[in-house]
Amino acid sequence: MNGDPVQAHDLTGRVIGVAVTKSGGYFSIALPPGEYRLIEGTCGVTKRINVQSGSSTYVTMTIPNAC
């Protein structure tokens, strides 16, 4: 989806980074190494991720059709 807000939260719930999806639903947020919870802001889809130092982390978040 295009134009959806996405937030990256640390495990205490603090917002660490934000992005808005582009065409095809792609987004990018630069994060330091650690564990995060991504939250898509339109439908509330969440995904827990682990970011490693020196590498990219690719994430697929599936938005339900009913949303």
C-alpha cells in the first residue's frame, strides 16, 4: 500500500523511527542494532524484528484485504 505510516518502536514502546510507504508498499527506516516492533499505522499490523549491525533487514508485512 502507498502512503501508510510505519513506526519502529523499541521494546519499551518508545518510537525510534518513522517512515511512510512508497509505491508497492516499500519503506526504509535506519535503525541501530537491536530488537524492534514495527507498526503499520493504517490497519495496525505489527512485526517484531531483530536488526543486525552492518546489514539490511528485509521485512514483509501482510495487510489484510478487509482493511
